Amino acid sequence: MVYEKFASDYVNNIDYFKGKIDCHSRPIYSYCKEDAEADLREYLQEHNLVEDILQHDRYDWATDEDKWNEFLHDVFEDFTPENGIGSKGQDVLSEYVDDVWEFVSGIGRRETGMLDLYMLAFTLAQEQLKEGV
């Protein structure tokens, strides 16, 4: 690989770098609890699992809203902005979802914009090198 090919083929391709960055001091993803709740609700509705949750023996509250809130409390008990749904929440979800580990890492995960900043810095450095500054 030569610099010219690298600069022309990869400089504007953030996805290429996502898999290549192993060491950096800032996270490229964070987890938002509100987004995670919305993502989870959407997933459960798409897979027709909401009714299973509301009918589960674990939740014997008076109303469906109370049952749903208790379910969310259990799932998000060990949620963190760095890792998202923790092992306790994954255990709760595994009662309803096969292969929970395949989808749970994406629940509530959002890019921090750090890769965009890295790419901007790289692009600016590349331009300065071309200009001989």
C-alpha cells in the first residue's frame, strides 16, 4: 500500500477504520438508557414478545404498565453508558429472546462522533502534507 492509494481510497471511509482502531483513549460508542429503552421496545414489538413479558409469572402486578415498568427495571438494573445492558439485564432478556447476546450489544448504542473527528484530523493533516506546510 502506498500513501496515495491509502489517501484516495480510505480517507473518506470511516467504516474501514472502525474495525482497525484497537487502541484509542476515547470510546467510539456510548449507550443512552432512553434510546436503549426505545430500541428494546421496538425489538420486542417486532418479534411479538411484549405479550409474553406481560403474561410472565414473574410480573404479577395489577396493570400491564406496572408489569412493563418492572420488566424495564430488571433489564436496566446494571445498565451503564459505557457497556449498555449488563449481565443481569441479559439474563432477564434471555428468558424471552433466543441468542440475546447477538442483539443486546446494539441496544441503545450510538456513535460518539469520535471517528468523525479522527477522520477530520487525518484529512486536514493530509491536506497540509500535500501543500507542504
